[in-house]
Amino acid sequence: YARFIGKEKGGQLIGCVCVSNWCGHDCEVGWLGVRGWLTKDFLKTVFHYIFDTLGCTRTTGRIDEDNYLAIALAEKLGFVLEGRIREACPAGDVLLYGLLKRDCKFYG
């Protein structure tokens, strides 16, 4: 189960958020896009979908430990490092980040 929320500009896809592994109160989220594609309005749309439409109380992100840009973005969005899955990717470990509905600055 996965849903994709895309953003386009000039008819071209410039970014996408994947929401997957929904289990009633949690889902996984991942993102990919060109620099500057994530706007506050787009983030509000994404988190409205996660928290209102899906009814989640949290969302989880898995990030390869050497993906410094994704880690910085997750932390800027308010995600908190919650754990580590050892040797889960070619680069080494995968970091688990979580964001609770009540802590999301792009929701409400």
C-alpha cells in the first residue's frame, strides 16, 4: 500500500512524497525532489493527508545514515531520531525518524 503526492511546475514533476506502510496509527513517509520544491503549503497538504485522511497519530521516516541532506531536512521538518537499524543498507545503518501529530508545525 502506497500513495504518492506529487508537485509539478510547468507540467514537470519536481517532487514527490511517498506515504506507505499505513497501519492505522502510523505510516512511513519518504520524499524526493529538486532543490526548493517543498513549500509550506505543500507540506500542509501532505500532513493533512497523513493525520486527517489516514488518521495517523505519527509518521516514520527511514533514512540511510550517509544521506545528510535528507537527515537535515527531516530534522528541519521536526522529525526526531528514534532509532537505528544496523547494516540495513549498502552504506551501513538506516536511521529511524518519527514525527508526532501534536509536534508537527505544518499541521493544524
